[in-house]
Amino acid sequence: MFTKGFRKLAAMILGIALLLAGVTPVFAHDMYLGASKWAFGKDRILSTIELDPAVFQQLKGIKELGYDLENLNDDQLRVITNDIIQPYIDEKLAVSINDREYPIKVDHLKREGTFWVIWLRINDVDFDWTENKVKINYHLLNEETKGQHVNIGYIYFTDADDDSVQGVFDKTQPDLQYIFDSNHTTWEFSDKSAAFLSEISTYFVLGIKHILTGYDHIAFLLALIVIGLTAKEALKIITAFTVAHSITLLLAALDIINLNSRFVESVIALSICYIAMENLFIKQINYRWLVTFMFGLVHGFGFASVLQEYVADKSNLVQSVVSFNVGVEFGQLMILLITLPLLYVLKKKFSLRTITVAASSVIFIVGFLWFVDRIFNLQLVPF
């Protein structure tokens, strides 16, 4: 009987481990991040696409040239601009005004600090500011990064000339903001009044996406509820987690409190191990909501580190934080609504204790791997 039960337990642990390995994409937290800034004037559009060197070299055709990207001469820059970048932009990027598509000219390519910047120009644009409809179709790097590229788009309504537009990009608040990814390749807007709703939806979606690809946060939530909580108990714990990480998310985003990101990520991994150990060795778990609240404060700093990469300016910070946080909560509810029915089904075949031990064992192992990897900055764990 003991052997049979042990085999069932071992099979379940193996199954959960394989499931986690199978559904976890490489670099879950690391998206191929870039930014595009668009200056809309009376009759022209100036734009920059900023890419990290690791992302830039993914562009189709760059590697094939075999150039040393850290030491390019003028002739090589010209070849890359005319023979690689311009045809690529023609194929992967399109801008239309009032249903009329305009040609996009690659003005020049340059290295600015740590980023590669592609400068674009659209001339002779026919704008009617009361009626114009703008559509940007962005498909850069989706194929090369297997859908992992994310580009944050910013719109500025300005007539600044070529020499001044960079100052506008660097020092002023964008009028509109959008996040391009493999599932959101088309940005349509008509006027500045769309800015508020656009920003709210942008950060709401970003919050959902982060929690669903933040596998350490998911592991923490699963460890909390795998002990067989009722829906009411689960909601109480989720609420404690929500309140806690909302507090520190806002404090960190406002630069009131800042912690070292390596420390935060290590403690998040440690929190996963602790909850899993509680599940394994403590039969009667009381005040879990309080423990959840304490660890939730740390998870909030982890959320903030992601959000700060996307917020363009402090003046829109509160609504960005609130929208992002609502998206995170929506994502957590999605996880909850999937996990609780699944636990209910599993309990018909296995005892609750068997399920708790199996799931918590896997979660502890994964959490411990994260902890060691993060505390020693090994960067060996690919998720």
C-alpha cells in the first residue's frame, strides 16, 4: 500500500515538474524591449526606433553581414542603412493617415549611448487635426524573436524641427502611449482625447501580461492555495497579497522607497520556498493571510521594477500604477479561477495531502533554484 502510494506521489511530482517545464518559455521576465517615438507636426512625422544592441543584432540581415557592430565605419553604416534597414522598414512598418499610406524614409542610423537608434521621416503628410485617423502597423522583430519583442510607442504632437525634436522626446510628456507586441501590432488613434483611455488600457494589459509571465509570482500564488482553501479563504489571502504589493508598488514607483533589485528577486524566491515548506511540514496553518501580506510587500517591489521601465514620465505615474495594478489583480483572478476547479478535480482522484505535498515539493525545488541563481547572480535558470 505504501509503495503504491509512493509511486502515485512520485508520478504526480514528475508530472507537475514536466508541466511547469513545458509551459515556461525561455526568459519569461526578459522581453526584447525597445521604444519608438513619433513627432507629429503639421505636414511631417519624425520618428526614432531605439533598440538595445542585443535586440538590434536580431534584425534580419544584420548578422549575415558579419560586421563588428561596436566598430562600424561610415561605409558600413551606409550599407546597413540602405541595404538592410530601409528594405526591412518597408516590409515591417507602415503608417497611414486617413486610410492613405505614406512612404517611410530611413533618415539615418546612429549609436546613442547604449542604444542603436533608427531615425525615420515621413514627408508631405496631409493632416486635418480635427478628423485625421492614424494607423501604425508595427511588425519589427516579431519573427526574429519568436514573438517576444515588445516596443513601447510614444506619440508627441509637436512642430519641433529636426534639431529640437530630440529635446522634445527627452524632456516632455508624450500625448499618447501604446505597447506593441506580437498580439498588438496595430495602433489606431484619431486625436489627443484618446490619450487617457489609451494609457489606462495599455497599463492594464501590461499588468495582466506581467503576472501571467511572472512565473515566480504564479508559483507563490499556487503555493498559497494548494493546501485546499475554500474560495472565500483564497480570496482573503489574495486580497492580503493585493493590498501589500499595491502599497510597495506605489512607494517604489514614486521613488519613496527603493531596494536593490537582486535582493528583491532573491527574497521573492525565498518567499516561495517558505510557503512551500509550510505546506510540507505544518499541518495546521493559521494566519496565512498575515504571512502573505508580509511577503506581498516584497513582491510589490518586484512589480515596480518592471513598471518603471515603461513609465515615460512621473506626471502620469498614479494612473499608470493603478491601471497596472488592476491588470495584475485581473491576472491573479484568472489564475485563481483556473486553479481552484483543477484542485477540485484532482481531489476526486488523490487525497488533498498528496496533492499538497506533490505540488509544494515541485514549487519548493523551483523556488530554491531561483533563490540560488539570484542570490549568486548565476543567470543559469532560463525562466
